[in-house]
Amino acid sequence: MANLLSIPSPKEDIDGSMIRVVYYKEKDLDRIIEYCERDVITIAQVFRKLRNEKLLTENQIVHT
């Protein structure tokens, strides 16, 4: 959906099919957290686009 709406993909580092390997073999929970955060941001951007609202800018997005 993001691709169809010209919203940047959150799949730049890993995708859902890689989570098991990253968690169990690489033990890199921080990488999974970042992946999930990017997914949530993308969902918010898709929602805003479908409502004809402006997309969030980088300085409007707070990563914790």
C-alpha cells in the first residue's frame, strides 16, 4: 500500500520474513524495534494520505 501511495517503504533494512533470524540468531532486538517503529510510521503516513492530509515530516516524528 505504501508503494502505491508513493510513501517510502519501511523495509529498507529487514522485512517480516527476517525477524526470526534477527531475533534468535543475531539476538538483535534493537534492530527489530527499529523495524517495528518504521512500520508504525508508515501505517500513520498511509492513513494520513488516505485522509488527504499532509504527510508527517521527519521533525514531526519522535523516536523513543
